[in-house]
Amino acid sequence: MCLEDIIRAQTHGYPERLQPKMNLRKAECLVTLGKLQEASQTVSDLESDFAAKQTLAASSFQILQKNLHRLKKKVQEKESLPETFPPTLAKAFEDMDLKEENEQISSVSPSVSLCTDPLKGRCLIATKDILPGELLVKEDAFVSVLNPGEMPHHSLENKWDTKIAIGDLYCHRCLKHTLATVPCDGCSYAKYCSQECMQQAWEFYHSVECPLGALLLTLGVFCHVALRLTLLTRFEDVGKVTSKLRDEISNNISSPKSKNLVKMLNYDQEENDEVVKTPIPGCDISGKYENNYNAVFNLLPHTENHSPEHKFLCALSVSALCKELEAASSRALATGPNSSKLKATVTPELCADLNIWGVAMLRHMLQLQCNAQAITTLQHTGSKESIIANSRQVRLATGIFPVVSLLNHSCSPNTSMSFTSTVATIRAAQRIRKGQEILHCYGPHQNRMGVAERQQKLRSQYFFDCSCPACHTEELRTAAGPRWEAFCCNSCRTIMQGDDVLSCGNRSCTESVSRDHLVSRLQDLQQQVGMAQKLLRSGKLGDWQKSAAHLQKSLRVVEARHGPSSVEMGHELFKLAQVLFNGFAVPEALNTIQKAEKILLVHCGPWSDEIQELQKMRSFLLDLPPIPAGPLG
């Protein structure tokens, strides 16, 4: 990134008197990246420049000469070292990609197969026993759109209190975090991590989206995703897509519940127009399910389940977008051949029959409520002085993942999902037996909300009543009596019953306690939690023992609420590891790091920020010299 900034500065008239300083920085970057040959050449060029002319002041020239000498020595030392590749890094690289290709589904482990169920529809099933942490799906988004708006609780401090937007910190194409963005020449909104990303975005979709920026922000992310999905059909078989859309229009006009529904869902056709019925919607003629527009098109739109108001708003948004596309086309034709950039905003395929593409966009907007995937990232919060780095998950973008959309929901899933830029990674969160279904949580999780709230959210957004084991068990427990709104016995964990004096519900247990006493203990616990949060935020190393003690208590609560192998437990152990590390409690820190790493590797994989931080802490602690024993008494 720094090298790209230097190249841009050179091409945009960077002052000649400051060129030596910038070239020195370029050489430092090349050394850091291990490009020693290029670094050596840059150092030689700098020496030649210094010998030929001295354009800087004497003091500045001496500093540059000193830095150049130090850098030259560093290059020579690195060139004399043998090339090594750390074994831990080599092992981590093995986990970056799926080891084998699944012949039935792209981006999926061979341990998984695609099946259909009369009630659930398409689903993914384990073809062998799967271990916790095993990589099951690694899929790049077919389309992703960065969410507009400010970063919540961003920790960037400045005296002007400038509002930081998501679009200021992440590339609008690949979602890579970047501080030196390259803005689009045509609008002030789209920004990219590099010139290459900007060029690719322009060729695939931004040439059309650029003049529509204000309208797209008004219509919302779903409308933007729908347009981008439609634009990408230009790079597939446009004829097949158009034919299929015409079939859908005619089917909907003749009968909304046409008997030809299978024909509408099947994409591949022979040259004689004879429909080849594929066993599973979204698969190609050979039966393979891939990350392509065919798979996206066959995601269910649930048209019959959406409210009339929602369908009307979607249709209105698409109509406004089509009207603006038509106007942009007219402007492009009126400006003549000299305005090549404006003419690029509308393609012949898109404007040949705008009604067809309008139908496609409307279909995609209806699909998105049930199939859009929130792409998230960990945002670090808190002050720089804090002894721990707090983080929270924030929604970065909205994407479409055709393979991930095959996963059905469970309120207690057997997988965990994480994101790296636009790539979704799904790992087994527990042991999955051969023949078991691979399940993913759509949002409502049993550890975060009760069964009634989960059922309501799933019914309103996804149009189904969840019957997963977690919901079934909790419904039975709720019918039997209250759980979360009651105190439990300290001896046998049975629910306490009564008013002013609570007695254990287990007849064989004689435990009893006053309600006032329990309420007082609860208030005391809340005060301790507040004190722990204050200590952690203050970052005073003198209080690290108290912080660690409070976190140990918090761990017991998290374990009881979320489970010993949950990602929440991993995050809490990560915080404790940071506190112990900063307090130089070496044995305790190493033990906690090992526990946190074991859990987070299963849920997040080896390339997550937290895993990388844990590995750095462990390396540092292991490299410390042994602490000498004190004098004997």
C-alpha cells in the first residue's frame, strides 16, 4: 500500500526537492517486504543522486546520508542470511484453502454433499465424520456492497471530532481495510484500496453505478445489490438469462402458480430449446452447483410470503432505478462519440430491453430478505492506554453467497462463520457425525435471546417456524415453568419457589433463602461487574490483578451462559490473556493463551486478528529470559 502511494505521488508531480526522502522510504518498504534486489537498486540510485546534486539543506542532507548508510547495511545483512520459512507459518498456509475440491459443489469441502428434503428444500449433509475446526466452506461473495453510514463508536481520536464513515476505511470492491483510499474519478463516494481494484470495479459495474450514486444511497443497500447482480449477468450467457426472464414474465402473466414452475427454475437448455431438468435447482447441466448467476437466480424469492406493502416498495424502487438508467442512456447517446466515459455508463445488453432487467432486479430484491448475508468485521474499541484491546462485531457490507445460502438454520448451530474481506469461511464448531446436516445460525441464537423472540424474528424475516432441537427443548422447559426469570438453588440447581422466602423446588432439598438476600447479592454482583469494566477501561497496570480476578468470575458466567467451547468464551479468555500478559504473569498468561487459541481456532481460523495477537504474545513470553530466583532466607 505504501509503495502504491509513492508511485501515485511520483506520477502526480511530487516536489523534486523531496524526492530523495520519498525514495528512501520506498527502499525501506522494499526491505520490509523482502524485495532485496529492488531495495538494493533503489539504494544505488539514491547514492548516485546524492553524489550528483545536493538539493537539500546541509542538516537534512546529513540525516538522509546517515539513514541511507543504515539502510544499505540492513540490505547487506538480509542478503547474507539464508531464506527461511517458519514452520508455524507453513502450517497455517495449509489451512488457507480447501485441500480438495468438491465435485458437486464449488467452494465446499469434499466432506459435504448437496441434498434435497421435502420439507427443508436444499441442504448440506456431512458425508463423513467432521472434527471441530474443520474447514467446510470458503466462498467469495458473488456480489457485495459496502454499507453506507458512520462507523459506530470508532476509536479514531482527533480534535475536530471528524465523523468516520465505513466507506472511508474500506475498499468498495474487495472490502480491504485501508487508510489511503483511491477515489473514483467520477464521484466522491466510491473509494478503493488500489488502482487495480478501481479499474476492475469500473469495468464490472461502477461505470453504470457512478452517475446513480445519490439515487442508490436513497433507495438502500438491497436495491444497490439487486442492480449489481443484474449488471454481472453481462459477463455470463446473456441469451440464457434473457430467455429465462421472459419465461418468468409469461408464466406470471398466465398463471402465478403455473405448472411450469420447474421450467422456470431450470437454467440450462440444449440448442433445440428442450429443457433439461436438473435434480436440484441452481445446478448446471452436469449437476454441479457453483458460485455463479445461475445459482443466484435460483435462490427462492418467497414472493407469496412478502407483504403487499413490501412488494410495492420493491417495485417502486426498481421502477425509479430503471427510469434513471433509461435517462442515463439518452444522455449518453445525446453527447456524441467524444464523451466515451459517459457512454460507458450504459451497455447495449442492459438497455436492449430494460423491462427484462427490471424483472431481474425485482426478483433479486425479493430474494435478499431471506438470502442476503451480513459481512462483518471486528472493530477495536477503547483507548490506546487500555491494557486490553476491546472489540465488537460490526456490519461492514451486504453480500450474496450462493453456497452459504444452501445452509439451513439452527438456533444452536454446529458451525461458525467468519469473514476475511469478501470471503466467508465456515468451520465446524463441534463434532458433526456422518449423515448430519450442516447448520448455520441466521441471527437468532439460543444464547442471545429466548425462544419466543427467536421464533418471532425467524417467522417475520424468513417465513418459517423453527423446530430445531434448541427451540423444542426450550419450549418444553417454558411450558413446565419459568427458567430465566427465577433463582436456582445453590445446592442442587433446581428452581427456587415462593414469595418473600424462597424454597428449593426439589422436595429432597431443604435449602431456603429470603428474596431480599438474593436481590442484595445480585446488586452486589452488578457493582462488581461495573468495577471490573472500569478497571479494564482505565488501563492502569497496578490494577491488573483485580482486573484478572474479575475476569475469572466473568469467565464462569460466560461458560454457564454460552458453553465452555463457545466463541464468547474464546473472546473472554482473549481479554484475560491480555491482562495477564501486560501484568507479566508468564505461566498464567501462557496457559490462558493456549485455552483461548484452542477455542478461537475452531471458530475463526488461524488468520483471525485475535489468533495472530495471541501467537505474538506467546512468542514474546517464550523469548523472555528466565526470571532469577530471589535470595534464600
